[in-house]
Amino acid sequence: MRAFAAAAFAVLTLGTSTAAADTFALVPEDAPPPANASVSIALPSAEVPNATGAILLPPGAWEAPFLPVQELSYEQLHALWLRAGAAYGLPWQVLAAINKIETNFGRNMGPSSAGAVGWMQFMPDTWLRWGTDGNGDGIADPWNPDDAVHAAARYLAAAGGAADISRAVFAYNHAQWYVDDVLQLAAMFGGDRSGADAVFTLDRMAIALEDAQERVAELSEQFETAASAEADAAAKADRLAGMADDLTLLLSDRVVAERDAFQAGQELVAATAEKERLRSDLEQAEAALQTAQTGARSASFAPAAAGVLRMPSRADGYVFPVGGGPSVVSVGHTHHDYPAADIAAPLGAPVYSLADAIVLSVVDDGRCGTGLVLRTLDGLEWVYCHLSYRDPGLADGSVVSAGQWVGLVGSTGHSTGPHLHLGLRPARYPQEMPWFQEFAGIAFLWQDRRTQPLERPTPVFALAPPGEPENDLVEFTLARG
């Protein structure tokens, strides 16, 4: 099998996508070589898929990485995209965009609920046909960045990416929103390193924002636990102090109560000190979160930038109330005892107002935990429960806009794990509303049914057997460099 080489400074046309830009420059043949440049790596052709049993897989390839996950710097990632794009005649920017959207540059590699794994989120059947040994170690490992990125480039080339990159990206994931997101983000990378640096800067901002959100969520729940412990300690100390002063009790009982009251007082002092320590830590974390949010909002001026920063997803005039995307957010079609949506997400995931609304009330009780009630312009009332943290600026009567940050996912109140409980008055299932369903595969996955766009049906390229009816065949040609 021969390796493909990119023509020097060739230009690809992206077809009829709705992306912000429609051309990308390919890298020259003298792009940065791999680290083991002295070893000649014969990459497989994109013209035909792997034969059955042709590639060697690592043990347990579909469950988890066999070897420790390799961490790459931005510089190493950039060089890898350049090599793989040049090898198969594809714009490296598209590989970079897919790498970001699919796994957040290798930070969230699954397996996904659909069964996709590794650096570029391949389904097992697709990997068996197009998986590639990109680093020359004899193993085609979807969890290895060299193998996965080269396999993605090969797959896109096999799907006609050299002639129509939009069509090829659609083959990678059969959803037009996915094509648009990839090409918009690819346009942000631009034609030189400065564009990549801009995206990497946004990525660092996204990491800082996610870390700040998680830190505030954790400290907020710890602070509430400490405050509850202090209240319990204070009640115990007061009860024992009262017993020590109760002249109706025997002197021996009063002496024991006085001793216990002293110990309870010490416990109260410790509980108060712990609460105050956490209060101080929480205030610092809140300041860091505010700084991260301000930076993210100022940078999210373009749709692709908003995608890198994981800004709220919008559709049909609504905003999905939980951020993070379908790799970490999921919801069932029903609720365990009454109409509502339990939207599962990691602790600290951002929570947004789903539309322009007025805050009817902020909630702090044993059942809902930390929450709020919104009334949207159509008169519906939306109940948010189990937040780990609520924007302290919200109060009864506050006006919020669609997509405004209102808090962080948590597990306060009567809850068995981090999620946003989204209730509706009059009672009905939010999941049945068309706007909610439009976010399936974009902002969340269904827990009880796979979301079709993320199943990525695999096109099979093969010679047609004799006698195959012509109307069952799809003919295609590959552009050659």
C-alpha cells in the first residue's frame, strides 16, 4: 500500500456548507515530521478498507485504553494534525476541529453511550474497516492519538474529502449541525499557526471556566454540609448547657452534662472554624469563577468560539438549560413518579435560563434543595432543583434572559446524584416539547434510547457482487492527488 502525499500549498473547496469560511490551505510537503522521522511508516491507502483481521488491536480496545493515555501538548497536537492531513490530502484544520468536538482534544474519550471510543470517537465496526497504525508500532489503537488521527484522515479521504470535505464530514457523523460545527471551528484555526494559537487560547479559557465551575460547586456543597454540622453542634451544645443549669436534675447528672457541654462547645468551635474556612475558600472560588465567566463571555463573539467555550446550545428560540454537551449530559424520556425531566450532568456543569423569564422565587428546602422558579413569557413556570450553587445575584422578581447563567448542577435536597430536576407548571413532560427534542444529540443524549445522529452509520465501500441490482448500488470516484 502506498502513502498519499499532499500537493504543496494546494487548496480545497469545502462545497456548500454553511460554515463561516469555505476554503482551507493544505500544508506544504515539508510540514513538521513525526518524532520518529527516521522510521518510514507506510500508511494504508484510503481507496479500500481493511480486510477482515488485517489490523492488530490492543487488548480490550472497545472498553478502555490498554496503555496509559498519552497526553499531548498543543504543539504536538498541531504537528500531528499537519502530518495526518498531508498524508491523506486533507485540510488539517478539519482534523483539528473533529478532535476538539469529539473528545475535547483527548480529554473525554469515552466509551460514549453509543459505543464510540478513543481520540476521534470511532465506532468499533468503523475502526475495524478504517483503523490505522499511524505510529508504526504494529498496532492500530483507537486510544492512541497518532493512530486515531491518521485513521480519521483516512476515513475522510475514503469518503471523498479531497473533493468535497463537507460531504466527507457528513459521512463521519450523519447530521448537518455536526458538519456546520466542524467547518465553523475549522475556519477558526485558519491557515497558519496563529489561528491554531487562538483556538488553543480559547481552549485554555474553557478549561479554566470548567475548573472554576467545578471548584465552586464542590465548595458550595461542602460549605452547606459544614453549616448544617455547625447548626447541629450548636443545638447539642445548647441542650447540654441547659441540662447543666437545670436545678431539677441530680447533681451528678448536672456534672456529667456540664462535662459533655464543654466537649460540645469545643466541637462547636471546630465546626464554626471549618465553616468559616470553607466560606473563605468559596468566596475566592466565586471570584475566580466570575473572572472566568467574564473572559468566556467576551471571547464568545462567534458561533465556533462559543462551541470551544461550551456556551449554551440554542434551538427554536430556546436554550438548553444544562451545558456540557451530549458527551456528558443525558436525560430520560420519563420521570420516576410525575412529569418532569431529570437532566444528568457532572457536578458543576453550568445551568442556564432556558428562555427570557422572571424569577418568581428562589428555593432552599429539603426536597428541592437549592433552586429557583422561572416564569417565561408564555406564562409557563419552570422549576429548577438540586443546584449545587445558585447565582447570588438572583432574587424574587429578577429578570433573566435566555442563556443567562443561573447556577451549577449539584445534588442538594432530595437527590441521588448530580442532575438538574426540571419541572413544569402546569405539570407535563418537558421532554415532549418540540424545542426540547431538537437538542437531542446536540446538547444531550437520551438515556433510554440512542440518539440517531450520534450512531454514525458507516458507509461500506466494496466491489458489487455479480448480479447485484443497479438500483441498490451507489457509484463514486475518489479524486487523486
